[in-house]
Amino acid sequence: MLNKKSVDDINVKGLRTLVRCDFNVPLKDGKITDENRLVAALPTIKKLIADGGKVILCSHLGKPKGEPKPEMSLAPVAARLSQLLGQEVKFAADNEVVGPNAKAAVEAMKDGDVVLLENTRYRIEETKNGEAFSKELASLADVFVNDAFGTAHRAHCSNVGVTQYVDTAVVGYLMQKEIDFLGNAVNNPERPFVAILGGAKVADKLNVIANLLEKCDTLIIGGGMAYTFLKAKGYEVGTSLVDNEKIDYCKEMMEKAEKLGKKLLLPIDTTIAKEFPNPIDAEIQVSVVDSNAIPADMMGLDIGTKTAELYADAVKSAKTVVWNGPMGVFENPILAKGTIAVAKSLAETDATTIIGGGDSAAAVNTLGFGDKMSHISTGGGASLEFLEGKELPGVAAANDR
Ligand code: AMP
């Protein structure tokens, strides 16, 4: 259990309650194309409304880099949240975020009202955790609630700095749920515990590999990063993505797995093509070969069919599964088969299944398996850092229980 005070430990009746949410949703032509993060934020917001708080929401969206950029305004989020909550979420349009408009909107609030501030990254200080903007945010609030798991691996004004200038800083339900699921899986898993890692580069996941190898029973590697492992085994991997500087690291991890008596599964066959598809979803000629038989002029772009079965079998016997990163270039339907097979095996098991955010979350949702998973994290970077065993600054900043 997370040892931080939560919204259940406070009474916000009549209090100005500043809530840091993660409303960093994808937008296309002003329309939200994936609203999972909004839906995930509702339980905390509803609870604070029901308690009679004055609920002031804030978030970043995209990377406006300290300048007001209309295409990254949170206005569309306010409109959609109003629908989801069934009550008005007043949008405090304000290029200073905490400028005259925002202050006036907060001033006019009654108990149970909801206001959404403008994109916190309109302010250059936000990502530098600057004092002035942290104080401005705190000046709007009697109480601070952090429910933005997706930003918890960053120390910014709106999730960390602000906590220094309020008396009470607690976490929301989403933050609690994320940490409970990920924390239980890593530190107290029902075994066998199978961890599946994919994605492009080994270098991005060094610490996750090392930490999960200690905690899990079986570590499965797929995606682009598998080829550095295969090369470390002495295989010819053709023109596949390889991180030459990390070959020794992969050798070390394979030795470590052996020493710890853990299974480390690598692709036994691989889907290859002449070149990387361009555009990424282009029609492409592929074939499947054993992993030790990749021709010098070919590139591995997905796990092969035998590997997909091997990985699905490992998932079948697991009681806990954590998955982060696609098994191949899943943006291309021809190269998505390995990722789909793994997603399907997770959907079909009774094990606790946890999907790290980012591409694997998107893949699972697009395939329609979302509601079959025990938990889909709303944070890509944050869940990876958590799986590395790091303390997340956004969580650490909340008051201890
Ligand atoms: P990441 O952001 O590290 O999770 O990596 C996700 C990206 O890895 C996706 O865009 C995939 O297209 C890419 N990827 C997966 N497998 C491969 C591969 N075999 N070769 C090159 N890129 C890959």
C-alpha cells in the first residue's frame, strides 16, 4: 500500500482544492482521439465534488515550451470533461495560467464547482520547477491533490514545486491505483511473474531490464531490442536495429539470468524484410527465419510465429504479467502480428495483467483488448521509471500517511 495521504484522508468541504491531473491527451483538429486519461481522472474529481470542494483542475498538454500555443490549449478537455461529469467545467482561459482570468474564475467558485486552468506548460518555469510559478499555483489553493501519474517521474511546478507552498498535499485515486498495481506486481507478485519488454532500443530500458530480472521469474524480450541480445549471443542479425555499445550489457544480463536461475526468453524466429517500411504502414514483403539464420542484408522487424507461440505459452502459465513495449514495428499491420499475439495471450489469461503505458497501452486498446487487462497504466515514462525501481518525485512530494 502506498504510504501517502490520499483524498480519503482529508475533508475538502468549502476548500479551494487544486488537483494536478494528467490531461495530456492526443488531439487531432481540436478533437480528443483517446480519452482514457480523462476517464481515469474522474473518480478523484467526483469524490472532491461530492465532498463540496471547490475543484480547480490543472494539467499540461504536449510541449508548448513556455509559450501559449492555441493548438495545445486545454479548452477541448474542459468541454469533454463537462460532458463526462455531467456538470460544467469552467475553462479559465489565461495565457499566464494563473493570471487575472484564472484568479477571477477561482474567486467566483461555489462549493462543488469545477474550474480547469490553462496548460501549465504555457509557462516556461513549469518544467524547471521554478519557485515563482509554484507559488502562484499554490496561491489558488488551500489543499493540493496530485493525481497525475503520467507526470510523476518529473519534478515540475504543478506536481512537486507547488507542494512546498501548501499545508496539505495528498494523492488521488488514480495515483494510488497505479502505484498499487505496479508496486504489487514488482514487489509482491503472485508467481510465476512474467515480464515482457519490447520497443526499439536496449539503451532506453537498461535499468528496467536489470531490475525486472531480479524480481520476475521469466523475462521475455521482443521488439528492436531483441537483436542486440541475439548479436550478444553471437548470431548474425543482418541490418536489424543493434545497439553495439550495449552488447556487453546484454551478455551481462544473460549471465545474470543464469546465475539467478531466471528464464530469459529471446526470439527463436524472426520476421524479416529488406528494409524498414517507408512510410511505416507501407505494404512490405516479409519472410520468417530462425533467429540464427538472418541473412546479412535483411532486417528483423517482428518476432516470428514460433516465438509468438513460445511467449504465449509463458504467459499462459503466469500468475502476474507486466508488459511494456511492442514486439515489432506494430504500426505496420504486416509487422504487428507478434504484438497482437502477445496482447491476445494476455487478454486470455486469468493472471493479473499490467500494461505499462505508451505503445503497448495503445496497441492493447486499439486491438479492443483494453477491458480484458487488470490494469493499463496511464503513464509510459512514469511506469518505466517505476519498474526501474526509482522513486517518483511526484509521489514522494505528497504528505506521508
Ligand atoms: P519504444 O518507444 O522504445 O517502446 O519503441 C517503440 C517503437 O519500437 C515502435 O515505434 C516500433 O515500431 C519500434 N520497433 C519495434 N520493433 C522494432 C524492430 N524490430 N526494429 C525497429 N523498430 C522496432
